[in-house]
Amino acid sequence: MAGSAMNPVQALSDADPRPFWLDDPSRPEARPTLVGDEHCDLLVVGGGYSGLWTALNAKERDPGRDVVLIEGQECGWAASGRNGGFCAASLTHGWGNGHARWPAELTTLEELGHRNLDAIEAALTRYGIDCDFERTGEIDIATAPHQVEELREAAAEAAELGVRDHEFLDRDALRAEVDSPTFLAGLWNRTGVAMLHPARLAWGLKRACLDLGVRIYEHTPGTELSSRGAGVAVRTPWGRVFARHAALATNAFPALVKRLRPYIAPVYDYALMTEPLTDEQLASVGWKRRQGLSDSANHFHYFRLSADNRILWGGYDIVYRYGGGVKAEYDHHPATYQRLAEHFFRCFPQLEDVRFSHTWGGAIDTCSRFSAFFGTAHGGRVAYALGYTGLGVGASRFGADVMLDLLSGERTERTELEMVRSRPLPFPPEPVRSVGIGITQWAMTRADENGGRRNLWLRAMDRFGVGFDS
């Protein structure tokens, strides 16, 4: 890749170290903290997408159900307000991962995923949620020769299985869509991904829940879960919630069902946001159809346009901290910001004068199969959905429905899926976990540098169906 005249450090010098999406005057006021005891039919723990969709869908299924949601800080403040805003139909962290793990039910998973994305779009209209939703699709991009053939093969495999909205783009066709000297080919998923403003989605869901009668308590973390009679109780710092059922939607944070904690490895992902592009700058890139973009390396970048024509540029580094802690001090990583800025200017040298307005990071709930897993605890009175591995913006609504199905005891098309009935392998305890993740990161980097060739370590992980990603 060619160098750039822009000094990346200089381009970052005035950036605000907070998530761009949360730096918004439309951010709602916090709800009260729970003080004392509450009783309800359904308690939802966690105020991100997974929890908000669970509360909303529960009220839609049964308007008379008494629903309480508790959130440790404010709804949408963590991964749901900090992500890239890629709302994908995929329930399996991409077509390729689904094909490798559940080939016999992939057609069903693809259909359910597209129905789920349609249902999200319908809910936005029904509740008047303005989150800059644009169903632009997404292009996976080859920036190395071996990735061109991988994308061509993926397009052929998708066509053989009846997936008709994936289009292979050669170099010229891709650069007619978005122009970068680093782009060699692309695979355009035309209808299966939408772009949106992630924080406004969370805030809109919060408002919709309140309008339907959900009682939301913010700055109210759940600290302990126990069985209580025919239901469960969750302790908070200043009270308790007694419920017939509970849904756990805690993402990367330690699960209240402790046996689930080995299945999640919190990893940190980082992003930059540019200042708004001028008309001339935008014209130099093209990008008239505003697709989401990501490259095809193991250490990949994701990037997209905001409603006001900024470029979000994130990914590449996958930072795991020894012990798997989730702490505010990990939300920033200057070395990654500088690396991302350098990569940005290599990709778009025509934007050499652009500066960055925001830098931020946050934790993702990675699991070893890259897509969510589900289950129940406490005699079926508690359900959980965890492990979205960075692709939860759309799939979290599906996960909400799975949790509600499980709590109701229903056998549905969702609960009969092998993907829903199976679990990933847990991560090993420390220090083996950190050593294994370190070796995997090194091996992934080597594969990117060596024409995609996966060494013995990565091939062994492939054989056992495990991995590490964001």
C-alpha cells in the first residue's frame, strides 16, 4: 500500500476521546435508580440491544406481562452505543461461519436472519425510531491476491446454495463503487445488511419499551441471582427484584450465572471517526450507494459513512487483557488509534487532509464459535443469550425471541435449531487462555502475511470448530 502525506498523529491531535454516537444532543435523560424491592413477571438484566428487544418483544407478545429492565449504567452506553452500526441479517457471524458450522440448516438460518432484519425495519417504522437506517448492503473487500479467489469461491458457493443477493465485483467494478488503490475485488451482500446510528437505535428502543409500560431502572446493576420459590430474585445495590422469569442480556460483562463465564472472552475493539467530508472529498472516494465495507484479512477493518458523511474506520486490533476484565481504563488504546489512522490514509490517500473528530473503544463478548449461544438456568426460569462476537446489532433481536421462546417452554422453529441447542467450547482458564489467544493472534497475522496460508495451530483450531475473532 502506498504511503500518505498526512501525519497520523497530527490527524488525531484534536479527536474527542468518546464514542461519536453517544456525543449526541438527543441522548435521553437517565431513568431513576431502583431503591427498594420490585416484583414483576419478567426481569430483563441489561439495557443494550439484547435486553431492550427482549423487553419490547415480551410486551408485544403479551401486553399484560409485567416487565422490569435493570441496567448498570444507561441503556445503550456500552457495545450497543459504540459499535459500527452494521445491522446484518446474518445470525451466524457471516455466511462462511454458518456454512462451516451448521451446513444442514444454513438455508433456514439465512431465511430466519432476513426475516429478523425485515422485522427490525418494521419495528423502526411502527415505533417511529429515527436511527438513520439505510439498507445499503455490505461489501467484503479483497486487499491481497489470495483474498480475491476466496471471495470468488464464496460467491460461487452462495449461488449453489440459493443465496442470490451476493455479487462478486472485480477490481474495476469495485472501484466504481468505492475508490481505493488498495481494493482488488469485492463480494457485495446487496440486501442483507443495513447501516444505522447505533445509539439512536438503543434510545429509540428504550422509549418504545417505556411507552408499552416496561419499568426501566438505570444505574442499577444486578449483583446476584438466586432462586426464590417459584421464581428468581436479583439483588441490586439498593434493593431486589423478584420475578417469575429472568432474561440475562449482559454481553461482555460477567454473567450472573457463573458457569457461563468461561464461554466468554471480553476483547476490545477500537474505532475512529473523521470530520464530515466535503463534497469534493466525498466525490474523490465515490461511495454513492453508501454500502458498509470490511476487508477480508484475519485482522480486518470495517468502515462506513455516517448520515453527515463522516467515515467510521475501526477494527484490525483485537485486544484481550489478561484475566478477561471489563474496565473503563481499557476503553482507549492510543497505539491502536495511531495504527488505524496509518491504515486509513493508506486506504484513502486522496483524503490526506482529513482529520479525526472522535476516538473510542469498548468490550465485545467473543465466544469460540463467533456467534451467539443460548440456554436456560434455574429450572428454566432464567434464559440467556451471549457471545454475539461483534455482530449483535441485528442478531440480538433474534436472540431476544429465542430467550422468550425458552422461558415459555415453547418448541418453535428457533428452539429446534442445532445452533440454538448447541454451545461453543469454553475458553480455558488463565494463564492458558492468554497464551492461547496470543498464539492465535500471532498465527492470524502470519496467515495474513503469507497468502492466507493457515499454519498447524490454526488448522487444528479449524478442525475442532473453535477460534478467536471480533
